[in-house]
Amino acid sequence: MLFAFLVPYRHFTLETLARGAQDFILTETSYRKVASEIGNSDDSIQRPNHSQVWNWVHLFATSSFQKLEIAIQRACMNAGVQNQLAAVGQQTCLNSINAQSMEKVRKLNSASNVLALIGLLLQTKQNLVEALQTYFAEFVQPPHSILTGRGVTLSSPQSSKHIKR
């Protein structure tokens, strides 16, 4: 059983994984730069390797491409924000131009679109990946980790601070 801030099978907290994935998807940067920025923060004890950041982005982008985009669009429709969906449009990841394959480009762009949609759904601009993880752990049955692709058993209730009802 895990606390809400832990991610199963990972050495870093949810906040660190979410920050790494979100920073790469939303800003023009590199895996090495994201890893060094995470390692230079005051609250970080251990610096992630650039390959770990690549893995976080890959897991999130693959999850976005396979199921998250459709699930978040449905949640937006159920929440009554369908009028604002057109304003979000199709987002593109600034780093997708460096991708080695068209599949990776599609996954990165899908992840960028998911982040825009979750910002619209939850009415937040910061910690989007963390908010999405919390949203899925709280509302999807059984709880599912978007950063590992595995089910989760939680010992504490997830925080609803990102969710406006």
C-alpha cells in the first residue's frame, strides 16, 4: 500500500516524476537539462539521470496516446466544458521536432494535448501531470498509475486539492 505522494516501482516521488515529464513536454529543452534542473532544486536529495527522465516522458506519452486523451475528453464533456474544447485545439510538443520517429512525435503531441485538456478540466495551470495522476487515482476504478501503467493500492486517500467539483 502506498501513500498518495509515492509512485509504485519508482525511486522518486510523484511530484518529481510529474515535474520531469511536464517540463519536457511543455518547454523546449532536453532530457539532460530537465534532469539537471530537477537535481538542482533545493528539496531534491538525489538527481535523476537523463535516461530516467526519458523513461518518465515515454511512459506518460505512451499512456496519453493509448488511453488518456480520450478519457480526459470524455471527462471534459461530462464536466460541461465542451464549449471550451475547441479553444484548446490540438497542442504540439515543442520537443517533438527532435523525435526520432513519427510514432514518438504523435505520442509527444498527444501528451501535450492531454496536459492542455487536464488544465481545462481541473482549472489549473501548474502541476498538471501530478493533478492528472491524482484525478485518475481518485476517479478511475480500480486506481491506476499513469506513470507506471500498473494498478495501485492506496493506504491514504488521494488529495483532492487539484479538483474543483
